[in-house]
Amino acid sequence: MKKKVLMAMSGGVDSSTAALLLQEAGYDVTGVTLRMFRNEDIGLEEDSRCCSLSDTEDARLVAHRLGIPFYVFNFCDAFRHCVIDHFIDEYNRGRTPNPCVDCNRDVKLGRLYPKAELLGCDYIATGHYANVAFDEASGRWLLQRGDDEKKDQSYMLYTLSQEQLGRTLFPLGHLHKEEIRARAGEAGLRTARKPDSQDICFVPDGDYARVIRTLTGQDPRPGPFVHVETGEVLGTHKGQLHYTIGQRKGLGIAYACPLFVIRKDLERNIVYVGPREALFARSLIAADCNLISVPSLPEPLHVTAKPRYHARDVGAVITSLGNGRIRVTFDEPQRALTPGQAVVFYEGKNVVGGGTIDVIEREE
């Protein structure tokens, strides 16, 4: 009998083509669109961007063209609790969260596995640019980079467990974007030329402060800009959530040299600014770590690490501190390490694991 796959379809070209490729490979495919939020709930016009009714209709029409069953699952409550509320809480703590990691772990993937079981599916599949392989020597499932380096999304998937990896398919992992659009066009899929979404899905205009104000009804509290080295008060900020580590533009401070946001003190409502060299640190502690290619870290391991999604890999040594915490010591000081962001470890194309940046360790 054909293996059954539950294919997450967003209404974009990637997931549409992934469904096509699975069908061509002989799988029994069922499509599903996940309804994460209603645009009017976050102050946007209905049907304006990601997660809109038109996206759902695009996915439905692609499924119809492929002749596969199609469902819509309402995950709005889970998405609000696990992703949006956490996003707000993290910004209110002076941190910069990565909602795509939270969504994959707690909603998009985490809640699809039970649904797949109810529908009698053997696997779930998504349009992520990543690969899964099984290592006979270690007996472990591996998460690997996608072949298209510009699109690789393995960074966003480091939370996957061994059990989940064994039941997950990434049909696009060995393809490049141009090939995917070409395949979609050849098959006559309506999404073949649909533009990619670029922003956080529930912050499509990039104004996350507006979204937080809309959802909480609270205005950010102004406070002082303080020079991190001299202690001098240089002006008044508009509220901590308007600023991220490493930010230079939009500070409104006249000073003899360029200033950057260095860190934030939530309790005293201070945004510390300073020169570019003050942004650099060589080590951090990551929390809530998940290991994939290895079961544990009995001794320090040299890896490459990505401290943010669009960063390049850099050499580092990772050391277990216990309780899901890992110290990351980079070979060279790194700029603008940011609490709340993910740091992901690699050995070649394999994901060793990753965690959430919790503490930046600066040399005194």
C-alpha cells in the first residue's frame, strides 16, 4: 500500500510543489492548511497578507488540481498562546524572540503529528528547505541543511525530536528555488509565480511595536538612553520594544561617533548605547537546548554555529552545563549576540542541535 502523507500547504509555491513531488513519488497525499490567526485580530485589513483567505483558497485549488483530499485546521488559539503571547512576553522582557522557531515546535509541526495519526498518515511533510537522513552508524535521525544555501531553513527546525524526524519529509530539500518554480509552472499550479512572504507572518509590515500595542492595549514606556561606558544620559527612548541589539538607525541621539544599542535593562527601563566595538562578545549561554546528531555532550565539541538566521557559520566550541544549557565559545568575538534568538550548531551539513540565547558573557 502507498505510504500516506499529511502535507502542510500554506498556499505558496513551495508547499504546492512539495505536494506535487510527493504525489509523483507515489505517496498518498492529503493536503492541509493551518489557520493560525485572523488578520483583523492584529489590526490588519482582512485578506491582506499571510494566513489570509486567499492563501487558503490557493492551497485548496492546488489540492483540487492534484486530486488530493484537503482540510483546513484551526490552530488560532494555539498560535496565539504559543507564538504571539510568547512573542509579546519576550519583548516585554527586553529580549528579541524568534517566532518561527516557536511556531514550528509548538504549532505547525508539533500539532500536526497527532492530526496525522488521526487521519491514518505515516508522515507529515512541509515545504521547508531542509533534509532528513538516517545515520546507520549512530542509529540516529539527522536534520541536514537544504541544498539551496540561500533558502536553507534547517536553523528554524532544530527543535525536532528523533521521533519527529523519523516521521517527517522535506520534499524540497535537494532542490533550488528556480527548479521549484519551474516544476510548478510545468504542472500548471496557480502558485507558480506567487511572491514569497518575507516577514514574520503576523507582523507583515515589520511594525511589531504596533502589533504589541494592538494586542495588549499598552503603550511602550519611555526611559533613558545611557552610554554603556561613561554612564552618561544621552536622551530619551520611546520604549524598549522599539529597539534591538545592534540597532543604529532611529535612535535620535546626536553624538561624536556612531552609537548602537548594546543591551537593555528591563527593571530600570534603560537602553544602553555605545560604540560599535562594545557590541562584540565571545561567549554565550543557550537554554532549552535540543541535540539531534548526538545524544549528549560528554565533552566539549568544536562545531560551527549560527547565532541568528541570516548569519554565516562561525567556528565555536560547545560545552554542556546541564539542565538543557550549553555554553558557546566562539573562535572570534561576535557582533550583536541577542538574547531570545536561536543559536544552532552544525558539523558540516548536519545539525548538531541548538537552543535559545539566554545570557551574553562579556569580558570585563
